[in-house]
Amino acid sequence: MQNITKDQAKAIRRKRADVQSTKSMVCRKIGISEKTFNKIENGECLVKPTVYAKVMEWLAKDY
């Protein structure tokens, strides 16, 4: 399991706001559930390595 830190969660929320996407839009784009994404945006949670990789790729892409 991989840990999402508070700083990573903040960066994820900031990017979502910057690209003006809803949570559901981001979830569809990266292929995870909204329930998982809510936990990620709140920070300090453990996720599967595959989910972590998807979120970090989305975060780094075009940003």
C-alpha cells in the first residue's frame, strides 16, 4: 500500500481546481472510484500501488 500525504492531497485538489474538473470527471479520466478519490483528496490515506500510480501520473501530466 502507498500513502497519500497531506501535501500530495493538496496538490491534487489544486490541480483539479486549476483544470476546472469535477471529481467524477477526474475519476473517469484516471479510472478510479469517487469513493477512493474522496479519500485521496482528504489526504493521509493508504491506496493500492496501482491507484497511487494512476493518481500521480494524472497529477504530473501537463502540470
